Amino acid sequence: MKMLENFDFSKSQKSRHEARMNRLVSAVSLLATVLIIMGVLSVTATAQVQFDGRKWYVSQKPESLRVTDDGYLEWIAPGAQQLIVRLNEMPLSKVGDIAEVRYLYKADSPAPAGGKHANSSCCNAPAANFRIGLFDSNGKGYIENDGYGHSNDTWKGYLGYYADVSPHIGQNVKNMTKANLPGKMVKRTRPDSPNLLDEDADSEIHRSIGGFGASLGRFVPLFLKLKRTGPNTVHVAVTIDNATYLWIEEDPSTRPSKIDVLSIYFPKQWLHAKVTLAPISAAKSILKKPLRPASMQHVDVYKEPGRFGGWPAGYSANQWIWGNEIMVAFRRGYYLYSPTSHNVDGSKPSRRWQARSLDGGETWTLEETAKAPDNIDWPDPTNGGVNFAHPDFAMQVGGRFSISYDRGRTWKGRYRFTGIDLKMSSRHDYMVEGEKECLFFLSAGQPDVNGSNHSDRSFMARTTDGGQTFKFVSWLTDEKSIRTRSVMPSAVRTSPSRLVAATRRKLKNYLTMKNSNWIEASVSTDNGASWRYLSKVADTDRGEENGSPPAMVRLPDGRLVIAYGYRSWPLGIRARISDDDGKTWSDEIVLRDDGRIWDLGYPRMMIRPDGKLVTIYYFNTQDNPEPHIVATIWDPNTVR
């Protein structure tokens, strides 16, 4: 560059040179940006975000702190780092002065591996305790960037109070002998300490407190309140959810005259977790209690120690109900815990089994899948066809199909879908239209579906000759979402020409490496000849897992009900209801929220003669970690 500056450029030459240099600078800037995104270059980032009208700073890992699309503060995998924010000054020198901070707090984390508690200090479980306090900066400095950690000379001179809390431990915890378990109220007794939220050795424990019992995955109120009640007396209160602990401090040696700093510190790494703060102004919308059926019971269909029972939606159908007789099929294997995969031992044999109820799902008996007896003359789809309208008809549908005329007690065939030249997936639903006519809602691998690690795309097929031949009719998803996986459709008819199908959808974001998993409804108004997007029904997790398929039924009054597994915290089974043929859906109805790990869901759902729903799924809990089959019997008319 210096050599170039010695030349006497003409005006046009200078102009061309400047243009070339501008292009070069732009190219270099673009290259640097790409390299940063790829992680080739490292940069020093300021861990600073704007939330609730203030700047918030985290002492390490700036990428762990962000503001969500909803405007909430999200802290990913907090631990061994400190979050701090400068508050508007709140006086605390005169009797009657109050300093108070209010937020909504939520922690999404795996449930405790040990079972009952959720505190890393006491039980080696992932949902850790944290320290939260209000302080008077006392004219000292204020760290505004990352790289300092939670310990720095800047904190010397700060005065205040904090609580070491275990938000997810219950209030009555027995056999806790350590002073810091499950929590404590602390005064900052060493204003010369470089740790703002002091270690135990630097702290003066003024009151041991219990846990708060807050649920994981649910927003709860988080309040800190200081009130000057006398010249040397301060009331210190901390509230999480519906539990409040009060400490009356009467030591005049430490007397903050104001409060202008809030700080939170996680002393231990909290892997695979996420903490979210929301402004208290969002409480009205966030803290709505979830809808639940007033009439609901859970019945074990199959549960056996050391064994695995799973995936009802992969082996059975919503149509397997005859009055109060209900049948469901599932995979029965051996239990083997895995933190990253299904909890079934792949080295041991597993088989398809059935369970049957004769009293509307109240009690169940187990059946091994039976073969067809030799003395029954079964129709062959290639020679005469299937009678789909038989009163005791049942059908298994996957890459091929099998039929039963005795309500699944015996089965015949693994028949091909003759006429459909696609790479079939074993994901299915069917709708009987007449003695020889049936609609099939299937899926097949397609090369254009490349937005995830699965290539399924759902479609509809029809037979009008009893299953001797089949015709591909239409894809259930439009070309605009061709990259997005669609699989395991569940369909209902709402009029002679109108069909609604719900599918399990998945799209991978290759920038964040997270999945979007949701349930989507499509509609056909020409009896399946074409389909278009109708509505998004629900998310099935927060991007950490692989989603769960829907089970949809149409109630006698015309309302649609969809049930599905939810594979993020709080883990469980949920449902939604539509009273406008699938255009819009109700708030989520919680059938279960006590799941232990994500390996659950895959429901089937039937309507009993009395109008109650029987939702069948596989599940696991703290007390019963082996995945097992459960039926929830509930009345959709009692949801409130």
C-alpha cells in the first residue's frame, strides 16, 4: 500500500484503484465473517444483552446468553459463571424503604437421575442450586464485559444480601445435615472479598431454609424483597413459586444504603439445561394454569420390571375399537437405559405384542400376536379382495398390510400395495370407505426431503377393489415445504368431500444444529385429490429431540381432538381440541407432565360409546423408569 501511495494516479486511475480496494475490503470482511461463523477465527465478544430495559452481562461464555423471540432472557448451560445487571437505584436507608426485584423464572433440565431431588449439591442430580442477591455497589466499579469470571477486585466494597436456593427440591427434605442444604440466607460480611456472591467460607449464614418445590419446565414467580423496618433491621424475603422464606437481619455492621445491582451465580456446571427469565409484566399470559380434564384416570396396559414396552403408534391403529372392546399393539423388548437413545436393549430379541380390553380400557390382558389358523378361508387381495366393512375387521398397515376378521385375535398376510412404486415407510393410518374401498395415509422416502436425517413424505392412496390394486392419489404436503419431513399421518373425514390429516413434521436448522419438531394439519376439500396447509397444531419439543406423532379423532359433536407426546420438560402427554374443523386449536391440555426422560409418546386414541377418549401411549416416570404402555381415559367435555 505504501508503494502505491507514491504513484501519481490520474483521477480515473485513482477511482478505479479505490473501487478495487473497496471490493477487496468487502471481500476480506465477508471472508472474516464466514470464518468466524465456521469457528476458524476467534473473537472476543462482549457478553451483553438488552433485556427488560437494562443491559445484562455474563462473566463467561457470552454465547450462553441471548434474548428469545418472545423477549425473554435465556441462559444456556449456566454454571460457574455470574449474571449481573445494574438496576435503577432503590433507597434502603430510611425505615419503610423497600428494594424489590420481580421476574418469572423457568428452568428446563433433565429430571434428576437419582429420582426425587433436583440439586447437584445434595443428590448428584443436574438441576443445580444457585445464588441470587441484591447489592449496593457502594460507589465501586461495574464489570461490563466477559472474561473476568465471578471473582474480581471490582466487587470489593459491595454490600448486600443473597440467598443460596434450591428451587426444585421440595420444602420438607429429610436427612439433610449440611448447613448449605437445601439452602440458606446470607449477608455479605466481607466487603473486601473479590467474590460478589461469596463462597461458603466467606459467608455468614443467617438462616438455613428449605427447598421451594418448583417444577422444571414451568415459569414460576421469583421475587427478592428487602425492607428497612428499623434503623438496624432489614427484612429479607425470597419467593420462588408459592414458597417464601423470610429472614430478619438485625446486625448494624453491614448496612447498604441503597440497592442498585442484581446478581445470579451458579456454583456448579448445569449441563443440558436452560434458565429463562421473563419480565413480570408477562405474568398474565405466562402463568395461566394448564388445561386439564376434570375427569381423567391412568391405567397400566403393559408394565413389567426389566422390560420395555413402546411405540403403540408404530404397530396399531386408532380404528381398533368395537364398542367397549379395544385393542392396541406395541413392541415388547428388554429395558436398557440410554441417555441418548431409546431405552430398549437392541442386543436382545423384541417382538410385537397386543393388549386387549373388554371394558373400555379399564382393565387389560396381554396377547402375543397370533398367526392365522389353517381352518379359516382367508381372502387373498389378489383373488377376490378384502371386505373392509366386515364388523370385526382390523388392519395393520406399514410397508405392507395384514388383515383380521376377528378383531385382531388372528392375522393373515403381509400384502403388498400393488401399483404403488415408492420406497414405503412403516408409518400408517387408514379410513374405511366401503366394503371394497379404503383410503390409506402412508409415507415414503423421497430424495427431495433433505431438511432432516429422515426423508419421509406423507401421501394418500386408495383402493376400490378390496386391496387388489392401489392408486397413489396425492401428497399430503405442498411443494413449498418439500424439505420438511412429514410422517405418521392421522386422518379424519369432516364432510363427504373434506378430509383433515395431521402429520409429524421435522426440519433441521443446520446453523443452530437444532430440530424443529411440530404437528401440522393439512386439508383436502376434493376428497383427497389435493391438499393444502391448514394449521400448525403444536410443537412436540423444544428442538432437543425427535418429536412425536399425533393421534386424531373426530368427536360425535364434530370437534377434532389431537393427542401427542411432548418430549421436552415438563415431559408428558398433551392434547388439543378444535371446534372449527382444524383451522384453530385450543390451548394445550395436559394429560401427563410427570415423564422422567424423553422416550415416550406415540399415542393411539379411540372414542368409547360413552363419549370418553382412551389415549394409549408409552411412558416412563421416576418411580417406573422402564418405558411401559399406559391408557388415559378422559372426558373432553370436562376440560377446564
